[in-house]
Amino acid sequence: MEEEAMITTKHVYEPISTEDGTLFLVDRLWPRGMKKERLEGVVWIKELGPSTDLRHWFNHDPEKWDQFKERYFVELEAKQALLTPIQEAAKKGRVTLLFATKEEEHNNAVALKEYLETR
């Protein structure tokens, strides 16, 4: 029986565990103050982060969340090839999408998880 794909999100500054599975950093910008060695083995797909314009417009405003997701999903539609590594890893086991913002509920990793799970 095949294990159901499990995609989770996690703050990049939290300790990384083997239970996190395959790790993907999905922010356009490298996390402030984070040493590259700390994220060794993490796949950074910065192009999956929202465009600079969309990021600035959204600014993690919960009131704009639904509209942000709509716009971000449109951007993701044009980046299907970039999603392949995440989708392939999810077929084999747990995947964790890492994000740097302090906003844990309204961020692009949460939106990307929703996008992947509904497609």
C-alpha cells in the first residue's frame, strides 16, 4: 500500500528533524541571518516564491489572503516544471516546505501547500 503524500510547512528557523522528510525552501529571498551550512541538504527553489510585486502588495495582510492565493496560483500555473521535484518527493514520503516569515498562517508556503494538495 502506497503511503499518502504528506506536505507540511515549517518555519525555517525551527530545528530540522529527520521526520521533516525532504525539505524545500520556497521563499524568493534567502532567510535573514541563516548560514548556508544550516540548510545543507535543503532544496531552495526561489523561483517558486511569489513575484516581488505580489509579495510587496500582499505584505502578509490576512485581509488580502484569498486574493493573494488567487494571484499566486496564477503565477504557479506558469511554473509547473519547478513543482516537479516537490511532487516527486511527495510521492515517496513526507515533504516540508520551509518559510522565513514570522507570519505562520498567511504565507506563500501555506498557499503553495494548498495549491499542491488541490491539484
